[in-house]
Amino acid sequence: MIYLDNAATTKPNEDVIQSYIQMNTQYFFNPNSPHTAGVKIAHLIDKARDNIKQYLNLNDKFDIIFTSGATESNNIALQGMAQAKKRFGKTILTTKIEHPSVLETMRTLEEQGFNLQYINTLENGKLDITSLKKLLNDDVVLVTCMHVNNIMGQIQPIEEISNILKDYPKVHFHVDGVQGFGKVNLNINLVDSYSLSAHKFHGLKGSGILAFKQAKTIQPIIFGGGQEYGIRSGTVNAPVNIALTKAMRQMDAQMDSNIKLLTEKGKEIRQFIDQYEGVLINSPIDAAPYILNVSFPGVKGEVLVNAFSKYEIYLSTTSACSSKKSSHNETLKAMGLSNIIIEGSIRISIAPDLTNEQIEAFKDAFDKVYNEVKELLKYEL
């Protein structure tokens, strides 16, 4: 098997799994219980928060909220801050290339009476800074965008956006960091909140964080026993939180070497595919190196996924969260790509442990798939 769908999920590290098992068997206590065992687990959770802040290079203004993943983190941040700030303004800004957990949340806020405005997207898939500046005014209270796009790999200009928003102090700037952590550098202190999912960096599914400046300012959308600063009530899931921290520690320690490996391997795959007539590479050259979006115009993406699966090579069409939908992917539409290019697109997303032998096997399979479908390719678009 050659796994090339790492933007959808990654294989958990073995010691992360063992950490989860050990916590469940030996340290299964509720950290909110007053007995000695509960207090001990509570201390472990507090230490985990401190470690996470260290791995993310966060200053003391940030609090770490454990969640079930970035979908929940995005919902908490966006809904919570929109409600907390609505007395100051009701305009919220995002782009059309966001993950569904952001887009659908923003649309729900629009239904609740907020003024939703979309920042334009350039042809290279990046947020249009000029458009952002035009949309900003004294009524804007919330701006959100992802760091690295999950479909194409574009890296958004987070630092530039942050500098612009300094002139609008009541704006909360939220960043979906799911696809960036461990693969693309970012000074997270420039933003107000930042979300992650553990399963994107070799942790476990159902585990994530929301890093938030001054958590007391957010309005809760989940109510109960007051855990996680009163923002995310519910019994603390200590085993997955500790396992997430371990996965994050490993990713942080290997970041520089991972970026180097991903850059080298991503460049090799891009150069190889670029030789094939009629096949289009949609990801811009300066995109995150581990994501490559490719189109075979005239061939359905699902057909291509199945064709590669015959050779035990697993990749995807769009994101795992939107691939089941019949409508064309919003990210590719926002970039102005035609339907035939969108319908024929596949996403290749690699991990640092992809071997040279596996790359050669992928090249061989790619050549075979290309020859199977090349008569269907449409060169005049």
C-alpha cells in the first residue's frame, strides 16, 4: 500500500497509541474528582497545556482548550466570538475557500442576523489583500481564514492580514491551522485563536485544541459542568489529550527535517507529473509542499481514484469532508477553474516517511493510469 491521502488523515504514531492505552488502563480517573488520583490527572492535564503552548511557541496571553477536533474548535471560536462581540458590530469576513466547518458556521451566523461578507480569492487561491482592505470597516468584528488550504495547499498571508487588522482592534482574527502545523512555519502569536486536529499530525481522531487569547472573553456555546474554562463543558478526556500532546511534541521536534523532506519529495512528484501532456497541476508553485492538486480534464476524479486504488495507491478527489457532496468543490470554483478541470481533479498529499521506493512505484502506477485514460483527456479547455 502507498498512502497519499495524508491531508485527510495521518497514520497515528505507535507510541501515541501506547500513551492512549496506558492512560486508559492506569490513569483513567476523572481529573475533576477531588481524590488524590483525580488531582494527579488534573496536574497532568495542566502540564500538557503548558507543553502545548511551548510547542506552538505561544505567549502567556493564550489559553489551551481541549476539544474533539478542529470542527468543534472552529465552531466554538467563530460562534462564541461572534455572539460575544455582536454588541460592537455584526459584520463577519471569510473566504469561499474555507473548510466546511468554517463556511457552514459562518452561514449559520448569517442566518442569525450577522452580515457575512466574502473576501475575494485570487487566481492562485490566495486571499486578496486589496479586497480585505475594502471590506474592513468599524462594523467588522470577526475575520477568519485557514493557514494552509486543504484542497490546493495555498499558504495564506497570515502575517500581512494580522498587520492590517492592527488598525481594527475590536476584530477577532481566527485561523484554522489544521493543515499547517508541523509542515509550514507560522508565528501563531499574530492571531487571536487557532485550531488543530490531532489526526492531521499522527495523533488520534476525535482530539483537537483551540488556542485562544484570553479565553474568558469568549461566549460559551456548550454548557454544563464548566470544564475547559467554562467554554467546553463535559468530562475531560485525559487519555486523548495526553496522546495529542505526545503527537504534538514529536511533530514539533521533527518540524525542520519534515519540511525539508516534504519539500524534496513534493518537488520530485510535481516535476514528474508536469511531463504528462494534458494533465494540469492546479496547486501553485509556492503551495505547501505536501499537497498537490492535479487535474485530468475529461476524466472524472472518482474514476482516477479507483484506477489508482487498483495499484494499492490511495489518494482522494477533494477533501474527505466534501468529497461525498455532488456539487463542485467551492475552493476550486473560487479560483475560477472550469467544471471540467474541477471534475477531473485529484489530490495527492504526502507524509515525510514516504520512501524513494514508494515514489518510484507511484510514478509507475501514474504512467499506467495515464495510458488507460489519455484518450479521454480534453486538451482544448
